[in-house]
Amino acid sequence: MKTHNRRLDMALALGLAAFVLLPWYRIDGGFFGFGWLSTFPDEPAAAPGFVQIASLGKWWLMLPALAIVAAAAARFVSDPARRGSFLAWTGACGIAVLALQGLAIGFSGWNWTISEVLFGALADGQPSMGAGAVLAALVFVLLFAFGLAERGVMKGDAFVVSAISLLVFLVAVFVFYPVGSMLVGAFQDFDGSFNPQGFTRNIVDPSIWSLDCVVGGGRCGVAWRTFWLAVMTAGGSTILGLAFALVATRTGFRYKRSLRLLTVLPIITPPFVVGLALTLLFGRSGVITEALSTLIGVEPGRWLYGLTGIWIAQVLSFTPISFLVLIGVVEGVSPSMEEASQTLRADRWRTFWRISLPLMKPGLANAFLIGFIESMADFGNPLVLGGSHGVLSTEIFFAVVGSQNDPSRAAVLAIILLCFTLTAFLAQRFWLSGKSFATVTGKGDSGAHAALPRTVSIAVHALVIPWAFFTLVVYGMILVGGFVKTWGLDNSLTLTHYIKAFSVEFRDGGIAWTGVAWNSFWTTMEIALISAPLTAAVGLLTAYLIVRQRFAGRELFEFALMMSFAIPGTVIGISYIMAFNLPPLEMTGSALILVACFVFRNMPVGVRGGVAAMSQLDRSLDEASLTLRADSFRTIRKVILPLLRPAITAALVYSFVRAITSISAVIFLVSAEYNMATAYIVGLVENGEYGVAIAYSSMLIVVMITVIAGFQLLVGERRLRRENRVQAVAGAPVPLPQEKTA
């Protein structure tokens, strides 16, 4: 009872603070500028909720205020079931009232005609929600969760119920709401009126669904072209990612550390830079193309500009993601199970094929799914190398900002894209359904991993070494380009590009950042370092809830998470602009909209990596902790998280680099005050300053490598205890190679 009252008292205190101590509406200068403190609470723009009700005529705010009062009254109800029902209903009604009044009332009054008919005209409207309204909404979510917990939902575990409720609320606000705003455009005319003709015209467009490439030798429609490209990219990146993971963990390859660093390089580079490097290598005037033409007389062609070039660039870009997902899974396979197989006289090939590989299925499925969705949503590589072979993401972009200016077509293409990705998700779930892959339990584990079969070892080395060399060549072109005066015209070496971008001067006893790139560089670092830990925390918490908890709507919740990852960044950016440019939530031009976009765009990678790693952790670990009277939060902190370090590292690394290298969504969300590195580099490319753009990209690569190493040191490595084993050699016991930890 004391615990219930204490958490309810904390929620009520926050609710009181929302109405009394914080500005209810959005502050023009920004809440964290704290300029509003000088005029608080008298100035209408900075007034808290109770002043808005009492003095400024905002009578509609009385309803959420009454909900807080009703929740306070529930504290004195002695029966837990009745109190829980009352709190749950109070929280649900508070959220509904806040959402309805925010959507119904705009700057000048009612947004809906029916509201004006029912309640009469308003003398004044309201601006967007601010700190007070947002805090009140979170309090209502907590009240709803506490009420369900007191009713016995999830065995009364308030932490689990609160986590689920908050995540559902955040996904609804930052995924469903903006995407819904975008998809409504499929049935709207330019003036916002209902017009389904645009939807019906575009959904049957032959340029989308044509199969001429199969039956007539022509070109496939953009939908099928994108689908087959995604399948090939996912397959290639998964195979290469597994090969890299096996070489890094199961072989005696001398350069394992360098190999791990090399696999990270492609994802810390802006995608258009990789495309440009491939063009310099294999384009009509590329280095390798001209060399082949000179040596053996091969006529330069345009094979790179199309699906082949996009596929090479995407596999180069997405193989590291597969590697980051798979390496933890490969390390997590129990050596004792492989030893048991060999004890029963199975050879190394049979052990690998029948024991090791099947236990990697969750990782393989997740790596394929992520590669498929990444390919579907990729924008930079097709834009640079696609030529006339457009894919869904670029077609959506041109439908919105090109000469077509057809939002309805963009929405229809987004719906098709979502159908493809959700189908892949369903296929993955069906493949893994009803199977258990737990290999890490609370029992002692022993031994060393079995060596790879000779044929597998030769095959993975044959894949990894040439691909690693190819990656080095690509990045060599990128690094050299920053020191070349003009690519293809004047190849003399110079430092001019770096000096222009990152020059520093000492003025008046201080440092002056005079380079043209510093402003966007510091903004990018700030946004990325804020969003990365938030993305990892939200993603891994969600993975825990999906794998370990059973609640109504769990699969729908998982679908919602994949939706944010499946839709191209172009659509995400436009949908955020449409949803958050006007009340009830106005974030356009702020850092908050960039952080929200990155967190909910990149969170599914943390979720899928966490799901793959957590599938290998036996439930007995959780049950043992809970049996010893630890709550869910302590179990996660002390038991689960230490075993999820590879997944944590993957989530931190991926979310950090995506915040720096993302372009498709960012280009719509940046502002003069908050300009991201990729948007600035695109501007440099458009102005013909390729050298400065390459120099900027090279500096970003160096910085990201440094920060990624810091993440690795901060999180550490998962250390699974492998007990000592001995083997009799010439009559003497000799310790076998082992992995042992404190």
C-alpha cells in the first residue's frame, strides 16, 4: 500500500507542477532558454495552466485539471480494485481530453465546424502545447498505467505496465500521428478537400506494377524493381555479415580488430559519398574503367548507373549492420552444445550445419529483415546511382518536390512500400514461430567454440578478404579526394578544402571557429549524442517487453515500431513537417523534432538487435531474479542488460551514425539554427564545392570512429563464463584455449 501511495503521490505532484509551475503553451524563444522566467506567470504567452483558466478565458483546460483533481481523490479509496479502475479511467479520459482540445482548437478558434455548431464561436484560440501540457499528458499516461497495475494487469508490475503505456503513447504520437497525416494526403486535393480520384488513379498506374521485365523484356514497374533490389541486397548483406562475424569470432584471422573497424566504415559515411567514390572507380571516366580501357581495350559503359550500381552500394553500406546484429548472436551460441555434438561423433561440418547455424536463425532473420527494409527505405544511393531506374523512395521524393507535385501519388507509393516491408516482417515471424533458440542459461557453460569446417572457413575467407580490400579501395578514393584540388581535372595535392571547412583562429584570448563547417558540425554532434542513448534505451526496453512480456496488442505494437523504420526518410520528413508544423504540437525548426525523428526512425534497429540477442537468454534467468524478490526494473538492470552488451553497442553505434549520416528525412527538418552535416554537405555538392564536401565527410568519419570506440569502452563486452577444461596430451593435463571472465 505504501508503494502504491508513494508512486501515486509522485504522479500527482508532477500533475500539479504541470498546471502551476510550467508554461502551458509553447514558448517562442524555447523552453530551455528560460527567458520566460522573467514574465512568469503573468505574461499570457508564459502563463501556467491555472492562470490560463482563471484569467485568460481558456475554459477548456478545466477538463484536464478536473481529471488531476479526480485522480487525487482516488488516493483515499481503500479498495485496490476500485481505486485501480478509477485511476485507469481518469488517466484515459485526461489523455483523450488533451488530444481532442488540442486538435479541435487552433490559433484562431475552432478547427472543426461541428465544434463551433455545438459550443459556439471562440473569442480566441490557442497556440501549440508547451511544457505544462506535455507533462500533464505524461502524468495521465502514468495514472492510467498505475490504475491497470492495481487491477492486477501484468501481475501488478507497475514498471512493466508503465513502460508499455509510455511506449504505446510515444509511438502513437511520433509514428502513427505523423504517418496518418501523410497518408490522409492520398485522399485529399491540393486545397485539403476530400478527393479519392488521386488514390484510385495512382494505385493502378502501370508504371508502378508493370511486369514487362518478366514477360516482355522491358522494364519492371517501380514497385517490383524496388522489391527485387531489396531481396538481393538483404541476401547479399546477410551472407557477407555472417561471413565477417564467423571470421571475427571463429577463425584465427590475424587482423580481427582491423576487420571489425573496417566493417563499421561504410555506415559512418554519407551514402552519396560512397556513390561518388564508386562513380570515380567504375563510372565512364572512373579510374578502373579507364585502366581497363587502356590495358585490354574494354569500351567504357554505363553499367554502374542502374540497379547493379545501387545493389553494390547498398550491400557495401548495409553489410556492417548485418555484422553488428550477427556478431552477438554468433558469440552467444553455447560451446557445450557444439561439444556435445562432436562427442556424439558428428564431424565439424555436421555440427555447424545442424547445431550452430540453426541457433543463429534469430540473428539471420533479423539481419535479412533489416537489410530488406534498409534497401526499401534507402534514398541516397538510388539518388546518386539510379539514373533512370528509380525506386520507391526516390519516386516519392520527386512526387513531392519535383515537377509532378503530387502528394497523393507520394502517399500511394508510401502505402505500397509499407505493404512490402510488413509482408517481410510477417514472413520472418512465421519462420521463427514456435521455435526456441535459448543457449545462455543460468547454468554453468564450458568449453571453446568448435572450429569452422574447412570448406566453410575457406568460403568465408574468400568472401571477406576481397570485400575488405574493395572497401579499402573505396575509402581510399574518399580520403584522397579531400586532398585533391579538383577531382578529374587538377589532381595536385592541397589542404585548402580542410582549411576552408575547419579553420580555427585565436582572438581576444579565445578560440574562434572560423571554418564554414563548424556550425553544422557542432549541431550534428549535439543532436547525435542526445538521440543515440535515447534510441538505445527505448529500443532495448521495447525488445525486453516484446520478448519477455505477454500483453494485448503486442504484435500490433511491434508492427507500429517497424512502420517507422520501413517508411523512407523522405516520407518521414514530410510527414513530420505536416504533423508538427501547426497545433497541437509545433516542433518545426527546433532541435526536438530532429531528436524525435532520429529516435523513432532508428529505434527498430535496437529493437531487432535486442530481440535477436534476448531470444538466446533463457527465461529462467528472469524467473530466478524475480523469485529472489527483485522487481522487473532491477532484473533488467542487473541480469538482462549485462548480457545484452553487444546489442547495446549495436544500438548506440547505429543510432549515432545514422543521426550524422541521415539525409532523406533531415533535409526537410533542418533550419538555419539547426543545420545538420549531411544537409550542409548536399548544399556544398550543389554549389560544386566537391573538395570541401569530401573533406567534411572525411572529418566526420574520423570523429565517428573515435566516438564509436568510446561507446565500446563505455559499454564493455559481454563476458560469458567458460570454465576450465583439460585435455590429456602425452599423459599430462593441459588447459585448452578458453574464454574466462571475472
